[in-house]
Amino acid sequence: MALLVCKDVILAYEGHTVVENLNFCVNSGDYLCIVGENGSGKSTLIKTLLNLRKPFAGEIRYGDGLQHNDIGYLPQQSLVQRDFPATVEEIVRSACLNRSGWRPFYTQEEKKQAQNNMLKTGVLHLAKRCYRELSGGQQQRVLLARALGAATRLLLLDEPAAGLDPQAGEEMYTLIKDLNQRDGMTVIMVTHDVSAAIQYASHVLHVSHKPLFFGTAAGYQQSDIGKIYMCRAKGDE
């Protein structure tokens, strides 16, 4: 059974239609990369899947018992966030705040979960370090660990390697692949890096005003739009 089904969806931003006739599904264990030009509605789609926006028309259904609190989200990082004066441990543990309500402390289980997520993302040794003193790659790993605190079944990532140097970006993509393949986490990731989409994803959604492709990564490589987009990406290198 699909975790998420998007049927005949129309997305609008500030009164203007961004995407229409959007249809795709995500099954448990999938790794879906969403690609497309700037302004094509990729981030709007992610926010709609998170129920932060409503679709203008159509239907988004969650299946197989998926709930909103089963979804972790890693947004694009702002300059203000990069200078946040807290320890790594504090940031990762803060993922539990939505569930803890007014409780002013973390349970032992929540502390253990945060420690486990820091271990998974390779930042456990940085637990007592101040977040703003870390490199860009380390900061993204911390935010990914925080997102895992909310993600029990589905992880939504908006340009997780943006602004990172090539090595740090490759390490981030490898880490996400491990979470998908080793830990069974279903992943939906927005990226401009079409080569990463082809290398790591199981499925690709290419969005435009009207969606241009949805299917397997192998199928995208053989599609007309996939070939055009991959050639264009190589020309930008």
C-alpha cells in the first residue's frame, strides 16, 4: 500500500498556478527525487506534503497508517539558522518538543533517541560543541539528525546539499542513501543535482507547470526530458 498518493493536484502560489495535473505515489522504502527548474514548484510541493500549504485542487492521501507526526523535515537552511547559539545535542533533542508539550525536560528515551540519531549521522562526537562553530557539512548533518527525531517512516529533504562543497555534498548524499537502504527510511528529496538523483534515487519526479516525468530513475535516464536535463546539467559543470 502506498504511503502517499498525489492525485490530480494543482498547486498555486500567491494566486498563480504553479503546477497542475500532478499525479504520483510513494511506497514504503522508496527514494524519490524531485527535480525541475527554479520556480517550478518543488519547494511548494514539499510544503504541501507537510500540510503547511493546501493544494488549490486535487487530493493528497496518506496511506498505510502514515501520520503527520511520522514525517521528518529538513528545510533549506537560512543564514540566521547557521548562527544559532546552541549545542549540537540541544538542537537534535529539540525535535521532541512538539511531542512533549509543556513538559520542561526530556525523557531518557528521548535522550537515547537523540544520541542514536547523532550516531547515525556522524555527529555524536560533536554533541557538546556549539552549532554555529561547525562547518556547513557538519551543520547539515546536525539538522538531519534533528529531522530524524521526528521521522519514523518518511523523511522530506529540501536541497540538503545546497551550499556544501563537493566532498561534503557527496557525504550527505551517501548518508541519506544509507538511511534509506540500511534503515528503511522512505525519502522524498528536492534537489538541483540531477546526477545525484540518478545515482541514488529509486524514482524521479520532474515538475514543471505540467509534470514532465514520474517513474524510476532508470526510466528517467532514458526519457527525452531526462536526457535533455542531464545534458544541460553537464554543460553547467
